[in-house]
Amino acid sequence: MLVTLLGIVALLIGGLIIISLQNHLDVFRVVILALLFFLLLIGLLIATTILSIMLLWYNNSIPKPLMKIVEFTIPLLYPIMVVVGKGLKIEKNTIRRAYTLINNKLVMATSYNLKGEAILVLTPHCLQKSFCPHKITHKVENCKRCGLCSVDQLIGLKEKYGINFIVVTGGTLARKMIMELRPKAIVAIACERDLVGGLMDVKKVPIIAVINQRPEGPCINTNVDIKEVERAVCHFIKE
Ligand code: SF4
């Protein structure tokens, strides 16, 4: 998106140079004016985004046009946030967590009235205990419901609300399953990095991102706060 935006700006400036040459105008002045206008626009967009996020934080809702602006600018600003964060020695995961929080606030500010079957709960297979011999990727029904990992409770939610629940081995399979199932809403459970990647990839479906707990470090025997997942599912079901 950032590349597209820069491409549009380059095209506009190129066009302005040609027009000013044809009309014998001062090219330098025209380009400087165009750049100043562009910077002013970016500044306004950033200021509107920050104010909208603050409003969203305190009111839990913002007018639709402001919501659209935040949805548009946040993915664009994310790389800048990462660079600034690096300069300020802020951990990348803290920035990613902030990104998922803003995303969740936006989704929570919108009302849905979906059936359970339109909702997909998606989780990586590190949620399953590493010693568990049952292959639950592709088919969660293979879980023997021993209760030693969160998969058991997530199957409980699947039965209670009639939602789809799948365990995937990575982003490629997750994208494939989304294409196949075509859910109207997703509750994604993963680490900060994978969640931000997924949010950047899947733009057309609302996603509530739930960050997993990693008591044994990344990618092994992870957990999830089942209440947080249930709250997310209920938000999509309830009007
Ligand atoms: S609940 Fe038990 S059987 Fe099911 S995936 Fe977890 S460890 Fe395996």
C-alpha cells in the first residue's frame, strides 16, 4: 500500500513537472508547492488518526468516516511505527501488540449479527501439547478431549456456538482455509508477529486478534485465554 501511495505521488509530481514545463512555469516552485501540500495532507491524516484512536479508546466508538480513515492509515503507518520504535528502543512485539489492540478496538466498535457457522476461530498448532500424538491439524475432531491443552476448550466453544474451529500449521494453510471456508468474521489466536502478518494479509474480513500465552517460550505448548476468545465470538454473534 505504501509503495502504491509513493507511486501515485511520483506520478503526480511527474505530471506537474510536465504541465509546468508546457506552460513555462517555474518547475521548482510548482514541485515544492506540491510537496508541501502532500506533507500537509499526510500531517492532517496522522493527526486525524491519532485523535480518532484516542476517541476510540475512551468512547469505544467513533463515527464511520473516522473509522475508515484509521483503517486506511494504520497499515500505512505501521512500518513508520516500527522504525520510530526501534529508534526509541521499544520492543517490536510492543508495537505489534498496539497494532492488534487498535485493530480489535475498531472491530469491537462495529456491530455484527452473524450466525456461528459464519465465524472462524483459527489457531496455530503450538496450542496443542507437544507430546500429544493426535493429529488435529485439518481435523480437530481427532482431539481426545483430555483437557491438557486449550484445544479441548476451543472445541467446547465450537460445540456451544456452532462456529468453525481449525488448527493450522502456518500462514499458508491459514490463508488456504480462509479461502475455502469464506468466513464472515475471524477470531485469530497467535503470537504478535503472526497476528500482524495475518491482519495485513486479510483485509476484507473483520478479525479479532487474540495474543497467545507462551509460558514455555515461542511456538511450544502455548495457551490462550478462553474467556477472551469467547468474548470475541460473542461480539460477532450478538448485535
Ligand atoms: S486436549 Fe489433549 S488430546 Fe486434545 S489436543 Fe490437547 S493434549 Fe491432545
